[in-house]
Amino acid sequence: IKEKYAGFLFQTPNRCGIIERSRDLIEKAHTREALVQASCNPIMLGCAVSPGEQGADIVSCEAQPLGLALNAGGPYLGAMATRPEFQKYLPGRIVGQCSDLKGEPALALFMEEREQHVSRHKATSHICSNQALLALRVLVYLSTVGEQGLRRTAELCARKAHYLADNLCRIPGVRLAKTGRFFNEFLLEIPTEAKTFLARMESDGIFAGIDYARMDSAVRNQILIAVTEVKSKVELDRMVELFGKSLEQAV
């Protein structure tokens, strides 16, 4: 970065599943007077230092992993947080903690723009869709799992992903395509075309990942794999077994 910029946005983990060195990126962007926004996996924050603690000014994420079903692609819920000095620029309603008439802890809308209450076609800013139901589901999920549960969920995702990656890489011709720390996603390189291989795995009842050619057309033999807390060791071992057999047939 050689010039001044208004803002700098980075995603962590990146599209290869690698966790970015956030603090270094943030410090370099701040030297150019840029506001820094981090886009992250909310589950990963259960076991990682948050972007805010590392200096980011704005943090956003897709909240689907927080108790929302896949629903064939949506609708989902975007989440955003900022430093206090930028709160007034956030769209929508801001909910804060307060005390009720009895002095008990309560939640209330403590900042909202009046344009929320006018017709959408007359509003000039802060136009947003109503995601209240999805937000309520996320609230129920987070309230149920709690702080320790979120940390445990994150640890399970990471451990199971590394377990699967380690065992897949023991198969001849299979290796990690990228080096670096990863959370629950990793990019795998295989000795055959990914598209054909994935179709063969799917015929055996295994969704083995995403053909990375969808994101980089120059790559034909890489697979992006994600592991979540819901997968059991039996399921992961079965995938490793079928992975090896399918590769033997393909090579």
C-alpha cells in the first residue's frame, strides 16, 4: 500500500481457508489512514482473538453458522459491529442494555433513525430489510450455547478439520494446496481432475467439497473442504476411506 485510502477490507479466513495475519494487515492499513473492516467467520471467534482486539474499526460476518439452517441459500443474516465513534453511521436500529422501571437489566432500542418508520420509496438512507426473525433465532442459539459452548463449538470445528486434513494427506498424491494456519476449511490438491472426482464421491453419498475451479478457472485439481461440529469421527473416517478408493479408480 503506497497511497492513502479511505478504507481497507479483508476476509479471514480467506477463500483458501487460510487465517490471515490480521494484526499486520490492520497496522499497515492504519499507517495509510484507512478505516479497516474485517469480514470473518463468527464461529472462529469462539477460539480466536477478535478483529476488534487486533485493531479493526469495523467487523462484519455472515451469521448463518449461528443456528440458522442452510435453507437452500437463504435468507441469512448479516452482522456488523464498529467502534463506538462509528455507531451513528450503522444502518438500522441499535439495541443497547439499560434498566427497566424496577431497576432490572433490560434491552431497548437506544438509537434509530426516523426513516425506519416511513415508506421505503420516500427514505433517503438506512433502507434495510427486516431480519428480526433471523436475529431472534441467532439470539436463541447464542443464549443456549453460551460463551463456553461457542468456544467448544469452535474447537470441535478446528480439531475435526485438522483431523480430516491430516488423514487425507496420508493418501498418496494428496496434499494441502496452501500452507498456513486454517480453521475449519482447507484447500486440498489431488492427482486428478476435481470435477470428475467430486462427482464420483457424490455417487457414493459423500459431498467431498467444492471444485476450486469455480473460484479460479486456471486450477483443475483442487478441492475446498469444510468441516463443522456436526460431523462425527465415523463420518470423517468413511470419507477418508472412500476418498482413497475413488482416487485409486481415477489415477
